[in-house]
Amino acid sequence: MGPKLLQLCTLLPSTHDKLAAHYEVHQWPAEAAREEWLRDNASGVRAVVTGGHLGITNEMIDRLPDLGIVAINGVGYDRVDLDHAKAAGVRLTNTPDVLTDDVADLAVALMLNVMRRLPAADRHVRDGLWPHGPQALTRRASGRRYGIVGLGRIGHAIAERLAGFGGRIAYSGPNRKPVDHDYHADVAALAAKSDVLFVATAASAATRALIDRAVLDALGPEGVLINVARGSVIDEDALVAALAEGRLGGAGLDVFVDEPHVPETLLGLENVVLAPHVGSATRETREAMGNLMLDNLDAFFAGRPLPTPVV
Ligand code: 8YV
């Protein structure tokens, strides 16, 4: 029996099997049974596996006295208090790079779906409306002014894909990067110069509600917002109001503030395309994420350097 490990998130069956071959895996029980589980099992838990969108609370870290590592099966670590983990002597790892292409693909897919209204086109055919007339005209996605908030790994991969669409690419972020695209330190200034604004920045205290009413108004009634980062980066109430009042042209959203709950108003809007946080959800990428997460755990317990450490 290997080290005792607590699994907080769902994993691919193949990842779970590999994990179970080397670790004593415990599943986090349903809410009502958690107190009792912690009382009986917290002692001896050396590792936690969790999702990027789930993270781990400070209280949970404090209640696992033997915890040595939290391995996130995801790139985002915004749901972990890094200072607290550091102070508790807990290492933290994530799975960067392996999911970059899929998330960038989804960002571009959302743009195309919003601007060319593919969900409506599909319904037009399925509902038998085509013989009665064409679908209403949509908007061109190519040759636009594309703004990218956060030119990190994923933002850069979005820019690479957009290079094939013609048009102009600009970006914002804390620092200018060694690229040819125009840089705007101010997100509202970037939005004012964009037809489509992609949000690809990491969530943190510094980026909380970064996309606020001023940014949405700068993007304007013809503008489209795409979010593949985290719901918290956008003032969601301001976004819903802008879309409902026609002050924003459209949105493609893979992430929300209170997942899996989506603001009711969005469900009734035709200019919005919604996805259930599936940026990295392909079989290939989830397999690669699981392998990297396992590599980090194995390295930790073998006393080797961690492949992708955060803390
Ligand atoms: C998944 C993510 O939601 O990588 C992230 O940060 O949000 C996603 O890939 C999740 O982490 C899968 O466990």
C-alpha cells in the first residue's frame, strides 16, 4: 500500500487506475459524511489530488496534519491560498502546457459560434425551418481587431490561431512581451480597440472583476467577449446586464462565477454561447493532465524535483 491520498475531484478512469496502483486512494465523501471522514481518516493523509476549479481550502489544509503535497489536475491555482500552503509546508503542483492547445481551440470555437451563430444554424436545420427560409445573416469573424487579455501560454496560443484569420491582434497584461502585437497596459483601452476580446488571464486578487462595466462598454454593442479563464475575472452581473441591454454584442463563455450554476438571464439570450467549463475536456488532454499530475506525485514521494511546481 502506497502513501495515503485524498481525491477531491473526478479523474479519468485510466488516471484513477494508475493512481490506485501506487497510492492508498480515499474518495472525498458527500457533504454530510465529511466531518466523520476527517475525524477517522485525516491522520496520515500525505497527498491531495484536486481540480483547478476546486482547489483546496485553508481549513482543509489545516485539518490534514500529515499533508505534504496538493497536486492540481489543472493549470489554475486560484482556489489555493499559496501563502497558507507555504506556511503549512505543503507543496503545490499544477498541469501547465498540456492543456494549452485545447483551451485555445475552444476560445476560437466560441468566437466562431457566437459570430456565425452556429447553435442557431444547427437548430434551424433540425427544427425543419430551412425549407421555409434561410437563417438570419450573421457576422464575419475573420479580419477583425482581436484583443487578448493575458498573453501567457494560453493567450499566446490563441494569438497563434488568430494569425490565420487576418486582422490585427493586440493584448494587455502587466508587462509588455517581446511580440509584434500592439500592447495596451489598460484593459479598457484594449477593449476600445477590439471587436473580439479574449479573456485568457490567470485569476488572482489582481484580476478579480478586471472586466468591469467600463471595459464592457468600451467593447460596445458590436463587440464580442470570450472567456476561457475564470468567471471571477469578469464582473458577471455587469456582463449579464450589458448583454441583456444590448450594450454588448455577444459573448462566448466557458467559465462562470458560481459553477455549475449559470445566471438564468444568459439562458434566454441568442447572442450568447455557453459551455460547461470544457476548455481542457478532451480525452487526449485529460489523459496528459492526469499523467503530469501523477509525475508530480511520484517525484514528491521519491524525493526528486517536482516537474511543475507552484509552491
Ligand atoms: C478543469 C481548469 O476544470 O486547468 C484548469 O485550471 O479549470 C480545468 O482544466 C479542471 O482543473 C479539471 O480537473
